[in-house]
Amino acid sequence: MPKLKLAKRGGTATKKKAKRVRVSRAGESGVFQQRGVPSRRAKAELRHIPWNSVELEQLNPLLQRQFVVGRDIMVARVLMKKGCIVPQHQHINEQVTYILDGALKFWIDGKEIVVNAGEVLTIPSNMPHKAEALADTVDLDVFTPPRRDWIEKDDRYLR
Amino acid sequence: MPKLKLAKRGGTATKKKAKRVRVSRAGESGVFQQRGVPSRRAKAELRHIPWNSVELEQLNPLLQRQFVVGRDIMVARVLMKKGCIVPQHQHINEQVTYILDGALKFWIDGKEIVVNAGEVLTIPSNMPHKAEALADTVDLDVFTPPRRDWIEKDDRYLR
């Protein structure tokens, strides 16, 4: 769902008069605004964001996720319990995965690749991949452009 | 310097016959190839890269840096000793800084902002900024597009 809010005119908004406008100040609380997530066409903006102030979504019993979005960059922290499986999926977004702790096994491009803590995997746009946490894992995922499916919670493959 | 190598034709290359071609397999060792850095126009590519295999540049006595480049994403680990100062600079590249350990004080947009471990700063394109390490710091910097000045070692402000 696009991040929209109702604009008041002269303080007496009616449904007819109400006009859809973009939330212009990313990081501030708007009607559909989430900390760390600017609106779709937000200008790039200086923002200082502690991770512990960013919503931590519990997508399933083994999977938590939080993310920060700039203009063209999304940085996500994905927390997985051992045994967590991310089913095969693909996306237009280029991805760079950096395992901060634990280990992820990927099935990708016909190969099995175990990415351990201190290692990086660069995943091109539209390359299908599946992953399994071999241990409790802290995974930092970087995307460009930002994942609109995640922002808009249209990510049933994870839930 | 662009990352180029000499192509052989029929295995008998001469300087006259030699033709400049792009290094097509990023992450493999080419003449000017550096692990973690694909050529300027490299296609996006699946690569598995341990950080301890990536060159760690000693830019000055207080500053070390290593980075991995996808197609449109650069992820850098910047290691700073306490007191390290990054002079004011700016770049077209959007930046997201995530402090993994330590603390950085920024002078940016007329403000002083201390970014501690576990915190993020989103820095828009072309916004001048200066930074000082308040402690020994591990700083993860994400850029889009990748910093050509870093790849081409045209970054005297850090050296």
C-alpha cells in the first residue's frame, strides 16, 4: 500500500475535499508511516536511526526482520533461528548479503553455497535463491532499489 | 584506472594486435583486477567473498578500508582507530552508514551527530560531511552507485 495521508484544507477536511499527498518527512510518524521507511518518492534525507528504534517484524516463529531505507538503498537486519528456511524466490533488486553471525546455506544458480559469519554473497537481480539457517544467524541484507514488497508487506513467501 | 586486460588472438598476442577488453569475471584475478571489485561495466554476478580474502587498504595510520562491489551496490568495511578524522567531503553516491562497533561523530547539515554502535545514518547524495572516530570503530558503509573514486584509488582526502 502506498504511504499516503489525508491532507486537511483549512483544518476541515472532508472525504471529498481530502487530497492524497505524499508523506514528505521520512522517519517522522505519519498515518501509514513506519520509522526507517520513507515514502515511495521521498527525497533523500539525512536521518539518524538506532536499530533498536526500528520495528522488528516477526514474520514467522524463526524469522525476524527490520530495515532502514534511504532513497535507493535498503539495509535490512534479518534474524534467523537455526533451521529457518527462506523458500526459493527472486526479485529485481540487486542484493548483497553479509553474514554478521551464524551461517546461511544458499541454493542458487545450481550450486549450494554456505556463507559463514564474515562472508559476503552478491546476488544479481532476478536470480532465484533459497536459504536455510545452519545456526542462529544475523544476516545483513543490502538491496537496490529498496524492496517494495517488504515495505508494503507483500511478502507472503516469508510469512 | 579502468580495469582492462590484454586479449590474445590465437594465442599470439602482440602489442599491435592486443585489444582492450573488459575483465568479464569479476572476482577472478586479472591484470588490474582486485578481489571484490568487478570492472566498471561488469554484469551483475553471483560471488561468494569472505572479507578476509578482500584487500585491506591502509589509507593512513588510523584508517583501513576494504570493500565489495556488486553492480550498483558497494559495501565497505572501514576500520578506524580512535581520533581518526575523515575530512569534510561529499559525493554523488547515496550513503548508509551502520556502525558495528565504536562510535563516529559526524559534522553534517549544520549539526553534530554521534552515531554509536547499533545505529545507522542515511546520508543523501552530495551532502558534505566530516567524521571523527570517538573510539576504535568498525563502520559499515553502503553506497549506490559504487564509489568510483575508491575503486580507482582517487581518494586523496583519505590518504
